[in-house]
Amino acid sequence: MQAALAPPEQALVAWLKWRSENSAEAYQYTHNRLLPLISRRLGQSPLTQEDRAFLRGLYRYHWTRNQLLSNCAASILETLENHGVPTLLLKGLALAHLTYRDLGVRPMHDFDVLVAPAQRDRAVAVLEAAGWSYEPPLPALSAAHGCEFRNDKDQRFDLHWFTTDESRWAGADDDFWAGAATLSLGATVTRVLNSTHQLLHVLVHGVKCTGASPCNWVADACAILDSAAVIDWEEFVECARRRRVVLPIALGLRFLKESVGRPVPESVLRELDSTPVNWVDRTYFKSKIRGGTDRLAMLRPFLEYVRNERATGLGSLFGFLRFLRDRWHLQRKRQLPGRIWARLQKRLSGTD
């Protein structure tokens, strides 16, 4: 990570240390995600011929792959926009174009497109007519934030109707749509998150099941903070509060400030730390950061339901049963007891 994010002199030292302990043939995918960025960071540094060829080869591979993904995305975005479905490009491909400004340094295996919940069914029909399909059944709007689509060329992308799994209620993404910037892909004009919302989205997406240490989201967050983009920190804090993601956002920002030395205002951390967080949100995020096998995770479906449906009172139980039926793609409520018992056994045995 230091080789990818530190100033060139420090990055070179970190690279030489990493390289002395790892062969070029033995790198893992996690490292692969950073190596093209290291290639750009060490572009003018004195490297061995073998290392320079290794890094440049990875850079060219991802540049070529991302050009193909970008062309595929442009075609899908054009199709949806031409059929009256507004689109917003999320995550890696948007970051590669507007933040990194280099398709070779941000590896990705697919791309993500957001449509409004009210446009989801229309978007699905348009995509199916264009030769794209999903693995049925299609999730209910309240049961998921998106699903994967593929075509007969084995190209794939994720269609979202909410930006994140953590905030899936009516109007949750209104601020993202209202503040969106524009991006041209070929002849197609789509939308992307502005820098403030992009940073928040990167943190929410990254700081969850694995805690605050994965290198991929850190690289994206640093790229945003290191760019010329201006972060509206007041809007950032208010957006985190509206979306009820204060806990992972505070954790991620503190990691960026203390571990990788990025300029996060102390006043922002104080504002986030002073925000009241109810027991539902606190327990929900604790279960996600601990991981899927923690027994606390057994509560997560109910916590998701309460968060996203804003449910209270006696109606919560019946609504929760409907939520589980939709989430697990069941046809009838009477199938729930068997499914609940099976999942409970897996949780308790640590096999889920």
C-alpha cells in the first residue's frame, strides 16, 4: 500500500522491500489491484528492467481490459438513456475516468450502473430486450440494492437501484442524484457522483465486513482526497447522518488520517463522533465489521428491515416476515420456518 500511495521516494523504498519478499509470479489479486497504480507512482523511479516490464505489463493489461469495459458500459448507458431511463455510473469505472483519469491504474472486473427505484422494472425490460439477463428471480426492491446482469459474450455488470446495501429506503439516494456531475463516454452522457458523495460512497462500500484495512478502498479514497476536487465537508457529514452510516464513515476517515496521512479535518471527525447513533445502527454495523460468521450477524436481517423500512410497532413482525420471504425468494410464508431453522443451524455451526 505504501508503494502505491506514498510520495515517490518513500514509495520506491516500500516497493523494494515488498519486492525482496515476493516474486513477480506469486502476487495475489489483492496486490494486483494496487500494482498498476504502483506502476504510475514509480514511473520515473530507478527500477530493474524486470520490475519495470512486470509493472508496465500489468498496467497495459488493465488499460486494455478497462477500455473494453468502458465501451460496453457506453453501449448500455446509451440504450437505457435512449429509452428514457436516467443513469448514473458508480464505483470503479467512474473513478477511473474522473478521479484517476487513467484507465490503466484502476483494475476492475465489471462496472456498476444506478437507476432510480421507480425506473428499475423499465430498465430490466430494456436490458432484456438488448440481450442481457439476470439469474432469476429478480430481487424485490426492498430486499436488495442491485443484481448482476450478463450477456451471451459473458460480459457482466451490476444494475443498482440503490447505491448501497446500507441505505435502501424511499428517497435514500435523492441527494446523490441531485448533486450528480456528468461524464461523457463516447457519444453517451451519463451521471456520476460528485467528489463529496463519491468519497462517502467509497467509504461505505469499503468499510464493512472486513473492517478498516482493505487496500482497495483506501487507494480510491486517497485518490479522491489527493485530486484537485473540493470536498464539501459540511455536506459530507450531513449526508452520512441522513444515510445512517456515521459509524463506518468515522472509522474509515480516521484510518485515512492516522494510517496513511491524508488531510481529514479534525472538526469533521468530532462532528461524526458527536452524532447520536441508535442501538439498531450500532448493532447492524458491528455485525458487518465483525464478519458474516459472527453470531451477532444472525440479527442482521431484522436490523436491515428496521433500518430500511423504518418499521415500528406490532406491524414490524408481519412486515419482517414479508421482507424475509422476498429476500430469500420464497413463494409462500409457510416456507419461512424451515428456511429460518436451516439458516439458524448454519449460523450456529459457523458454516454460513
